[in-house]
Amino acid sequence: MCSLEKRGNLWVLTLTGDNQHRLSPTLIDSLLSTLNQVASQATPGSVLLTTANGRFFSNGFDLAYARAAGSESAAADRLHFMVESLKPVVAALMSLHMPTIAAVNGHVAAAGFILAISHDYVLMRSDRGVLYMPEVDLGLPLPDYFAAAMREKIRSPAALRDVLLGGVKAKAADGVKMGIVDSAHDSAESTVEAAMRLGEQLARRKWNGEVYADIRKSLYPQLCGVLGLTQKVIISKI
């Protein structure tokens, strides 16, 4: 469901499998296991780059899996299980001892949107794909950590309103204007190439990973509070 490749100091995590990369329990487990593997082998200069194969980065939770449960209550239980299962994945990204980059190769929606913006940097292709939070259109409530991630990662009140209350489908250039996307690129290939270049630049800094993660947590206190993450008191030699 996802692969991991080490290229120098860069860890490249790629979502594989079906074209839409819906976040099923299996894919969520695979993501968490892979992130734990990266965390266990982190060294100064390590960087994580996440991308996907095909037309989608991730089209959110696997709603077909939820509906296959049969009854409405059983489907709701399955959806709730996926919501709770993704929470440790977001926590893992927020506490990872290295910079993180999402190279968004195509459409990204709902929980996939949250997965992308849980990275420190978001690069996106401009020739295909949209950012979309469909909860208002689907009539689904927003999980607490989704709301916290959106509030702290999207600083423009107007952009936040349009994304969450307007169900806007934003292309890469729109995402840049909204402050969601760091840069837009001509194709999936050029997006990954730009992400690799950024990763190499960041890797050369060889930051202390524990300090880096602690500063990240201080930047997003609401999200980290919902995720149950706390800062550590780190004393370094000057």
C-alpha cells in the first residue's frame, strides 16, 4: 500500500496500490508502520518526502469500505474507526524528527488533504488535481484534529471559510494564493523533482531532529494538544 526508498538523506514514501489511494484501515496501518520505521532510523540531515502514484495523492477515507458494513450504524462505526486510526499518523508526522515534504501529484481530498498539510511543506502539480474538503457537501462533521489542522495550517480566515464552509475545489495556483501550497509545478514529475531539491537543501542543514520536532510542536499548539503531543524541555550545549 506504500513503499519506502532511501535516497541519500531523503526518505521517499510513496502511496501505491489503487489509483485513488483511499485511506482504508490497511493503508493507514501501512502509513503508520512506515513512519515508525523512518522515525527509528532518523539521523541529523534526514528528510521525509511523501508522494503517490497516479492521478490522486489521496481521495480521503475509504467510504466504500464503510458503506459495505451494511447498516447505517455499522458504516458510521467503520468511518469513526478510520478517523481515529488516522490520528496517530498525523501525530507521527507532527512529531517526526526531520523536515517533511508532501509532493502532491494529483487530486487530494478530505482526509488526504489533512495528510498532505500535516507535512511541513506542500508542493503540488498545477496541470491536474484539486484540493478539496467535501465534508460540507457530504453532510459529515469535521473531526476535532481535522479542524485544528485546518485552523493552524491555513492562516487566512477567508481561505479557511472557502475551504471548509464553501467546499471550494482549489487548483495548485489557488492553493499558493491561499497559503496552503508552497509552490506549484507543471507536472507530477516536476513536482517530485522540486521536492527532491528542497529536501536536499534541508538535509544539508543537518538540524538536531529532536529540537526541530519540538519547534514544530510549538508552532501548532492547538493541533498538538488535540493529538496529545507535548513539548520536551531540551537543553543543548551553546
